[in-house]
Amino acid sequence: MMNSKELRELDDAKLAEKLVETRQELFGKRFKHATAQLENTTELTGAKKTIARILTIQRERQGA
């Protein structure tokens, strides 16, 4: 999980890459959760929050 300060330091291309990567991670975690293989369910929340942070930063940059 990356915090917003670290995400803001990334350029637009790396940020888009990180978004795709995090969405893939979330998909995998959801699959593991559905099959009862995920031990730490807070990883789902962390991935969702990271996606939200990335999308927020992207929208801020579009508006600027």
C-alpha cells in the first residue's frame, strides 16, 4: 500500500500503471476471499483505498 505522498511523486504514466496493477491485486484478493483463502481481509480495504487515492490524484491533475 502506498500513501498519497508517494503516489503524487509518480508521473502520469507510472500512476496509470500502478492503477492497473492495484486493480489486478484487488481482483486476486477478492477471488481468494471468495474461496476462503485470504487470511487478512483488511488487504481488500487497503487495495480499495489505494485505487481511490490514485483516481483522486488523476482527477486533480486533469483539472489543473
